[in-house]
Amino acid sequence: MAGDDGDWWFCLKHMKVEHGPGCPGKDRMGPYKSESAAADALALARERNEAWRRDDAED
């Protein structure tokens, strides 16, 4: 397994974590510092989107 060197990505095309070179950037989220952070990419994006919606609703 590759080390935690900050080159972790979540591939939206294959719905999996990638390390280092992989799918094109247009298909990936990241980079993340660790494999587990990349694995949580969709959950983090969902949380941020919900926070932005709440902020917009308050304006």
C-alpha cells in the first residue's frame, strides 16, 4: 500500500479511491492527505453543500 503522501484522490467515474496518477482530473476530487480522507470525499462534499444551502436560505 502506498504511503500517506497527500496524493490521494476520489474517482467519480469509478467511485473509488486512487493514489497518484490515475483518471483525468475532471473525473476526480482531491487531492487529499490520506486514503481515508479521499474515501470520505462524497460525504464531505454533501456536508459542505448542505451548509451552503442553509447559508443561502438565511440570506
